[in-house]
Amino acid sequence: MTCGSSDRPVLSVEGLSTAYFTDKETVHAISDVDLSVRRGETLGIVGESGSGKSVTARSLTGMVKSPGRILDGQIKYRHPETVTALAERYPDRVGPPSEHAESDAFVFDGPTDRYVDLAAAPEAALRSVRGDDIAMVFQDPLASLNPVYTVGNQIEELLTIHRGLGDSAATERAVDLLDAVGIPDPARRLGEYPHQFSGGMQQRALIAMALACDPEVLVCDEPTTALDVTIQAQILELLDDLQAERDLALLFITHDMGVIAEIADRVSVMYAGEVVEHAPVEALFAEAAHPYSRGLLASIPSQNPDAQHLPTIEGDVPTPTSEPTRCRFAPRCPEAFDACRDVHPRHVDVGDDQTASCLLYPDEQRRERAVRTHSEPTSEDHQ
Amino acid sequence: MTVNRHHEREPSAASTAETLVTVSGLKKHYADDGFFGGSPVKAVDGVDLTIRRGETLGLVGESGCGKTTLGRTLVGLETPTAGTVRYDGRAIDELSGEPREQWRWNTQMVFQDPESSLNARLTVGDVVAEPLEVRDWKTERERRERVFDLLDTVGLQREHFYRYPHQFSGGQQQRIAIARALAPEPDFLVLDEPVSALDASVQAKVLNLLADLQAEFGLTYVFIAHDLGVVRHLCDRVAVMYLGAIMERGPTDELFDAPANPYTKALVSAIPEPDPTASRDRITLRNSPPSPRDPPSGCPFSTRCPMKIRPAEYDHLDEAAWHAIDILAEVVRERGQVDPSLRDRIRSLVGRSPRFESIDEFAADLLDDVSLPEDARSHVSQAVQLATDGREEAALSRLSTQFGGVCDDEYPESHTVTDGHCHSRCHRHRPEYADPPDLTRE
């Protein structure tokens, strides 16, 4: 913990919007997403397919490819060494945090807050952040590994490029990495090809690669979805150990509420490209505030082993083809009322460290008053 | 909706219920026919099972355990290598002519991935009508009416008749697949992971549909899944498979509340519970399941079992020591199977060390911090010596004669457990071995 920024999240995303522009339509994959994760903490991002979980993860390290583009928002990364290094490399693009919108600066160096805005950073700067600072692990391990190179080759290549290690130093470090992720006989395993690894081993190897450059933030996009439950348990345990060992900030994306309950400290629930609720994991499972979170939790079979019928949410997840001007969940919401179709809800506090974007809140106020909280312009609104 | 509620079950009533399908001694091996064909893949290796009329039997296990192969054999998509499947008392491979047609009508299957199991070039109406057309069922007009009814039954609209599968979401596609399976009015449905490709909220809808259909038509289900939460919700009885064998079977609640088999215990404890406050007594298994091409000689689960029975003469070894010995055996086995690459051979020819450290260095690392008694250590180092000399087979047999127990040597019998409700395959159920160590490690 260095500098004065230790109490701030190492990564915070503010108002991030990413859209995909196709001939047919514009898909607003994520709109106005806020997230934050501290060192040693696990933020779970949960949602169904098409809710924008993966696009969020890809936006973080500039991995959104054409026809997709980040439209708006900031991705503040606060690792002091990285801020210093990038400030030296791009001296003409350093500015004080107050001048955010006006300049073409992306490194912000103020007395109270120092960060790099990854959403504004040039590709070359992103390339040094990707892997070194923010690493990713994806869902399908076999698809993430190159089938024609040995696992050792791929890990060593990464160490050579990112860390500038020589051949034998890279091999030595690769052995240590495989050992650290619990692969037995690592020295021999390095010489094997990805298909010779089992699914769990492949995922371990990918985690080893993600950790190769000692990242501060590890983004895991459904890392256990393709694995069997006993293997999943191994991987979750491994991630837990590694996080404790390295004080990693972990961003864990999944659709599995059971996994979320297990691994997350805080949870952001996404629906149709928006975060509908932020909550500490205990609060989410004990008293979810947003009707969607409640519906999602209620529909898990293991929550109701004896129910004849599972509670369900009517309708399907829509594809967000326009910017949000109303509640996107309203058409499926059992508690929707007239205003839900006209007013776009904002995040309001609903509990300790818990916010929900729903017109039902603040629930201690009369409904009209509560709706007005959402529709009044605030100072934060640009234009 | 009053008949046949799947969660109000009484063991006594269930056990007298009529048997619909009997599986006995079923084996399905896939052999390589080629010149270099090695040992066959034993996908299903000796399964006995009964399925009662009107129940839902869950078939669970990890990928590669043979649950899908078993399901496909039940509907006749695979021909068993050995053993029989009896439907209504008659062996299906002896059926021919009209009785065989009848059986085929009665037995249908729903597959995991609706997108690939629906013909993309046919409209939904054609997809659902196809089983009827194949059998020349009534007139075209009546078929069309029947399809409309079926679409309605599975919660789709009439206008969906003319659309193509790709125009539907995953949940709707699975409804189409279910409608197609229901078209010949079957009694018996094999559902192969019907909801695992679906999102949670969609999954709930399809599960509800399946429960409703069963109540309405008195269907018998075999429900294949790896999601134990779903199985617990839907199934009356469960069979847990591992490496082609059924390790434990019994009524759902008994099996989940008090699993008797070590594998079931580990599997149940590995399900992430959607409750952050729950305390976890998880049993984390080592490694992955072995290849079904080369299954362990004794109990299928012996390579990963935390309750493995150790030989009495090494009673004093602690868990860490056993763990190290198991890893050593595993590594020796793997090394024995890999031929050194050309590059490694050249390296050793020109006098450079191979790219990986030799086995004795690895073993030294491994055994460094475990406390092995003198007698055990000498046997281990002899084995390491053999492996270093390239005689992996001999090293393995030394390790197994010294440290192997009943689990490595004998295939376990099926024992009646949990007050007679469940059947479990494990040597631990034998009175002389009933004294399991504590499974949960902190």
C-alpha cells in the first residue's frame, strides 16, 4: 500500500458504455456501467447471456474490436507504479484529475488521486497494461491456448515479451508458475501440448499464464463454466489461494449464483447491458433489492428443492438496440408500474454498500417522490 | 395436475411401482478398428438399473463418465457391446417388426444442444411433424392439427409453425425439440442435459414445462445432467455414474442428504451452494477422472478417492505421505506412457540433459517434506530408482504391491446402504473396512 490512494479501489469503472455498430442496428452492449474492485477483494459480475458481462470485461483492457467501440466512460486504474511509468512515457498526456473531459490526457496525477484512464489510453499503453497489470482468464481453456505450440512455449513466449527474460530464465519461471497453480511434474508438463492436458489442467495453465507478469487485477470470464463440478471446486480453491497469496483484485464473471456465493465479496448484477444492483454478497442473497435480482435468485432449482414449480421471470432478455430511456426490465417486471416505462432509474442506496436502479426505491418515500428522485437532473449529468 | 407429483414420494409405494425399463450388465465399448487400435474406450462398463413407470430417474456424473452413452443406448441409438435393455419386459434387441416400431414410438430423446439437434432448413412445423411423417401417421391435415396442439402444449404459438429454428431463443428451441419428442406420444423420454445450455431463468421455465408434461401425460423420464441442483429439483431417484459404472443409486432426498459413497459425497460437497453464509465442508478431489480407455484395475474411483483403504501394514503413514506416494505413482505412470520426443533423444545423445528434470529430482522434491517411515521410504526409493532407469512398469508394480490395498485390486460390490434405500459400490461398506477417516480437510 503506497501513496495516498490505498483506500481507493485499484480499478474503478465509471459510466462505461460500449456499443457495436452493425449495418442492421446499433447494439448498446453496455450502458453507463459502474464497477469497482479493491486489492484482495473479489467482485462478482452476474447476469444471463447477453447481459453484457463479457463486453464489460473486454472493455477493461481495450479488447473491444470493431465494429464495437467504447462510447463513453472512464476506467480508472490506480496502480502507483503503472501511473508513474506511463506518466514518464507520455509526459504530454498527463493532466490533473479535474480536467478530465477537456484534455486528451489519460494519465491523471493529482495530490488526492492518481490513475490511468484506460478508456482514453492509446493502444501502445494498453498493451503494456494488458497482462502486466490486468490479466484475463477466459471460459474455454482449449480455445485460449494455441494447439500447435507446447504449453511451455506459450508461457515462455509471454515471459520473454513482457518480462524480457532469457531462454533458461523463462523456462525456470514457467516451471515455478505451473507449480504454483498445482500442476504436478511441471518440468515435464511444459513440453506437452494443450490437448495433452485435461480441461482442469488447461485452465490451471491459463491461470499460470495470467499470473506470469504479477498482475494487480485478474479478470476471470466464466473460468469454470466449461468444467465439471469437482474440477470447478479445485479451480475456485486455487483462485482463492492465489488471491490471498498475491493480494489480487479479482473480477469474477459468471452466470452461476452458487459460484458467486462462494467466491465473491461484492456482486454487481447485470441485466441487458446495465448494472441493476450492487450489493455485498451476503446482502444480495439475504435481501436482494432489485426485482430482477430477486427473480434470478428465486429461479435457481437448488434454492427450492421441494417446490413443484420454480418461480420464473416472464419473457426473454431483450437485445438493447437503443440507449436506455426507461427501465429495461420493466416489460418483464412483476412489480412494474406506469412510470417504469417513462423514467430511466438511477442507482439509489438501498442498504449498507448496496444500491439498486429501480423506481421502487428509495422505498421509505412515497412513490411519486421516489420516482422524482430518478427523473430530476443531477449535477453529475453531463448536458 | 394431481397425479404423480414428483416430490411426494413414498419409498414403499415407489418400490412396488411397475418397472418400465430394466438394464442389466450393460456395456458399451468403443474399439478402434484400425491396425493400431489400442484398448477400447469403456464408456459404459457394467451397468444395472431399473426405471419405474412414471418416475424421473436422474443420471449424474462428470463429463466422460458414460451417462450420455447410457442414455443413447436406452433409446437404441447405440448398440450395447454386452448386456440387455428390457422395455416392458422385452429385450429391445430381440424386438422386430411391429413391436419394434411400437417401442420406437414409445421411446424418444431430447438432446443437449437444441440448435444443433434441430434441422436448420426445416420450419418448426416440419421439424415437429417429421416423426409423424416418417411413420405416415394419418393425413397431412391431421398431422398439422397435431403439431399445432403440440406447439400449444410446450408453450409456443401457432404462428411459430412457419418460422425457422434460428429465429428462436435457446429456451424456445428446446421447447421445439421437446414438442418433436412428444409428437409420437411416447411413454419414455431420455432427456440428455436438456437445460444445461440455457440461462437460469430460462432453465426454470423448461424445468417447469417438463414437470407439467410428466404430470399430464404420465411420462417416464431419464434425466441426464451434471447440474446436481437441477437433478435434485426434478428427479425421484438418482444414479451417480463414474467411469462407466454406477457408484450409487437411490431416492433423491436420501442420496443427497446422506450420500454413502465417497464419490457421491465429494460430488455433492462440490456443488457451490447459493448461500454465502453456508459453512463449507468441502471434499476437494485431486486430479481428473482417469481415461475410460485405461480405467484403474480395482475400484474405478480408487485413483481419486479420499477414503481409499490403505494396507494395514502402513497404518502409521499420514495423509501427506499417501498423497505424495499417489502423486509419484501418477507421475511415473504418465511418464511411462510418453515416448521421449526426438528433440529429447538428440539432447541426450549429445550429452545435454533432457528438457525436464529426471524423475529422481522430482521425487526428491516431492518426498522432501513428508515424513515417511524407514520401511516405506526404502520401497519408494527403490521404485524411484527403477523409474530413473526407464523401467516405469516395474516401478509401478513395486509401488502397487507395497502400497496398494483392496481398492486397487478388487472391483467393489454393490451394497445396500442408508436403511435399505440406496445402493452403493464401495469397499468401505464391508464391515471390516467401515471406519472411514474424516474426509473434510480444512
